[in-house]
Amino acid sequence: MNRFFPTPRQRVTGGFAETGIAPAAAIVRPSGTGKEAARAYFSELASKFPMSQMIAAEWSQLTVPISPVPAAGQWLWRNMIDFDPYATLGQDIVVFGMWIDMLSTNPTPTNGATQLAWGTDTGLGAAIVIGDKQLPGSGDGAGTWTVGVAPIVGIDSSVTEITNSQDRRFFARTYPTGKLTTGTNKRGLNGAIVPFVRRITQGNRLRCAWALNRADVVAVGAAGKTIDGYTSVEIYYGLTKNPVDIAE
């Protein structure tokens, strides 16, 4: 028998009788119900790597609020994700990556009467920020507005330099260059898997917010205008408990 080119008979039967190789034993699922049976069937690989989940948010149009209004030195923040893992899952989570998809800002909208001019064609003036409860508006809930500032360069002149940012507790990205309404509109794809690892413990929160510079929203007539663009965020995190233990 040529082991590289089996005969037709061997190709049909699998060659078990001729070679003495026994077929693999059938996988038997443990009997019973509940956690004990589930644990017995839980794979060793799954126990070494945490079960992962994803939380996401996105927008293509927002409306400038009448309130709150950022004071000098503050920015306007849109809370996109405000997640308390202990309230929802009863455990810590470990954030190990994210994916951000965005189009250029809209500094020259097609209809200035109803649309807000925001950002610049350099991509500065606004940013997506992923972090924890240290970000402004923690606990206000997703889909709400707040004001505040964070140590991020590129929003406005209130923060122009950051040095020695050791153990930084957030991830920030400004927008791609270009303009939303012209042929220079660009797509920015930002991903970070594993390099950003942050454990969100009891009492803390997983946050994602969109920060916009103050000058754009305090202009006369800005309140009520639409903020047009595109921003999508996905955050990936691992559970710190066996999912079988929280199944019931």
C-alpha cells in the first residue's frame, strides 16, 4: 500500500481494517442538567482563554443640545457607552481591544442653516475616547450629553501637550483628515487588539465618549443644529468568571 496514494478500496473504507487504525471514540456528553454537567463538558481551551463579548455604539447624526453648554476650558461630550459590568454581569471584565470606524469631520456643511460646522479638515477638534469612570459624565448613561475636559491633545487649545502619561487609562483617536462633504472625505479605521488591556473592576465603568471642541457648539444659533458624520465603535472584553457559573 502506498501511504501517500491509497488504493480505491482504501479511499472508500478509510483503510481502518487494512491498517489496524481504529476510528476515534464517539464524544459522549455528560448526562444530567445544570452547572455540574456543563462544567464537565467545558473545554480546557475555553478555561484558559476567557469568553469574550462585544459592546458597540455608532452615530451618523446628532443634535446640538440646548443644555449643557461647555464653559471656557471645557468640551461637549456625548456618552456613547457607559457600562457597569458588575451591575450587568456580576464580575470584573478585561478590555483587550477595540475597533473604531469614522469618516472625516464636517467643517463646511452643505446646509449651514440646519447643520453644525464641526471639526477641521486636519481631523482635529473632535475625538473618540475609550476609558473608564475618570471620563466626564460617568454614570449619566449612554445617549446623554455632559461637559468636561480630559488630558487629550487635539481638541482645542485648552490642552496642548501631554508628557509622561504613564498607566494611561484611556484610548483616544482624532478624526481622519479631509471634509465630510467633499471629495477629500476619508475613512479612518483604528484598531487595537491586546495592546490595550484594562481590567474594569467593581465600582468602575467601561466608557466610550465623543468629545467636541467648545467653539463649535457655543456659536450663535448652534443649539438645535444637526451634527452630521459617521462614527462606529466596538469594544471587546473578556469575562473573568466561567460563564457556566453565571448561567443561572
